[in-house]
Amino acid sequence: MSAFEKNRDKLKKALDQLPAYDPPAGLWDQIQSDLTKPNVPNEEVLHEAVEHLPAYAPPVSVWNTLARQLDTDQQVRQLRVVRQRQVLQWAAAVAFLLVAGYAILREPGPKVKLQYAQETVQQFQVDIDWNSDESIFAQLEDQLVQVNDPAINKLRFEYEELSSAHEDVSAMLKSYGRDPQLIRQMADIERERSDIYRQIIEAI
Amino acid sequence: MTTAAMTESELIDACLASDRLAQKELYDRYSRAMYTAAYRITSDFDLANDVLQEAFVKIFRHLAGFRRESTLGAWIKTIVVRTALSRMRREIRMESLEDHHHQDQIVDWGHHLDADYLEKAIQALPAGYRSVFVMIEVEGYSHKEVADMLDISVGTSKSQLFYAKKKLRKSLEKYR
């Protein structure tokens, strides 16, 4: 007995006593009629109809739009390839430079012997160069004072001015070293001094 | 060799090389069947145009991914059907139907069905019924495949088909 049923024997008894019915009179005729029809399963009728469903061709515009889209795709793809190639070329160049730089820096290079010698720099002798005539002129100056000639006095004053300039430039040469401009200036002063000195000697 | 004389494999290789004539040939070979499938699902010629175009763009872009395990036609059809379903996603509503009982019920198609009337009746079906009916009865997909594509259960696919057939049968009554 089922766990969901109670007094099942009563149900059984009632079921046994259920009435029976006769089919309607025309049913056999209907069955007979169906039997004479070709025996085609229902689904096959559907499948046959499905196979004969119409097909449709797309309009030309679909391909035209599609072709344009494919052209754009191709251009984009080509551009991407070119860019990738450029990037690769740059990357290769950078890599080459890095490798080359690394190799150069690692390479000790040819062995070089460094030789040096120590030289003693001769001190600039300004006094010796230009002051050799100073003592001679000092002796001459006393005689010039005694002569007291206006022309000679003028030459003497000029000489003294040049001597003063000579001392200034000498001082600058000592301070700043052998500056080419100072040396040229000193040479000019000495040339003028020698010229005046010669004129004084002639005048005497 | 002309593209028309190419085998399917040669055509695929040429398409992969971006040969435009080969692409046109492939399109010509399949466009009619695919356009028809797209129209059957969408029931709208304009939408079918868009579906076909979008699907073929996908096909040519992803042709390299075709593994040649199935036929090219089957692969193309899957893309077209998926594209059409994607376009119809908003309209396809799977009505919650009782999944049981219909196994015992019978839809009587009679002894003859006129294809043109059937076509009209299919196009008059709601989008959900139509999609399932077309995919299974016309395009030959299994309930499992339809369930996967529509993201529904196999039971829902079966009940949708049953009710689609019932509705179709009722629609076809008036053409008798």
C-alpha cells in the first residue's frame, strides 16, 4: 500500500465497479478513413515544407559596404605593421647602441704608457730685459741738468715719462704674467725710450 | 586559377591572404543561405542586411581562427545566427511556460503543408518562438546548441519549440 493512500481497497473496489462506455457509432468510419490516407508522419510533413521554404538573396549594397569595411581594415592592418616595423627598427638601433656602448666601455683599449718630465720654469726677467740702460741714463741725467738746454730738457722730460710708463708696465707684467698685450706695450715704450735716448746723445 | 574553381580550402587560404576576389567568391557562395537564415530569425529584411554585413566582417576578420574541424558553411552559419540573435536580444523574450505535459501532446500537421503559408506563419510568430523554431526545425540545431546560444535551459528550448509549433499550426488553420 502506498504511504500516501488510506483505504486503498475501497478505491480498488470502486474502480472495479466503474461503468464502461461504448464508442460512438461513427468512430470506426473515421478510423477507416484515416487508414486509407497515406501514412506520412506529421513531422515529415513539416520537414518537407521547411525544405521548400523560399530563399532570399541579399542586396548588392551589402557587399559594397562590406568591401569598404574590409578596405579600411586592411589599411589599418598595414599601418599597424608599418608602425610595428618602425618600433622594431628603433628598438634594434637602441639595442645595438647599448651593446656597442657597453662593449666599448668594457674594452680596456690599447696599453698606453704615459711619460712625463718635469721642467723648471724660468722666471720672467723683466728687469734684465729692459732695465740694462737704466744705470747709464742715470749717469747721463746729471750732465743734462747742468746743460739746462730747453730742447734737451724736453727730451729728458719725455724720457722720464716713458720711464714712469715702463715701471708701470713692469709692475703689471710681474702681477699678471707674460700677457701678449703688455709685452707689446712694453716693446713700444722701450723703442720710444731708445729713440729719445739716441736723440739726447746726438744733442749733447 | 579562377576563384570560382577553387576548393573550399584554397578559397580560405586566398581569403586569409586578403585576396578580395576570393573574399567575394566566399561571400557569393554563402550569402544567399545566410541572408535567408538571418531574415528567418529577424523577420526584417533591413535588419537581415545589417546582420549579414556584420557577420561577414566577423567571418573575414576571424577566418584564421577557423580550425577546419567542421565545414566552413556550419562555421559561417553559427556566426550569422549568433549575430542575428545578438541583434534580436531585446526582442527575444522567453515566456515562462510549463516545461511538462507537452511531451504527451501532439500537434497535428495534417497531410500537406504549403511552404509559402508556412513561411508567412513563421514570420508571424513572436521572436522567441520564431528563433527556436527556425534554429531547430529549419537550421538543424539541437536543443542543447539552441540552449547554449540563447542562454536558456534545454527544457525551455523544448517547450518554446512545442508552443511555437502549436501556434504555427493554429495560424495555418486559416490557410486550409
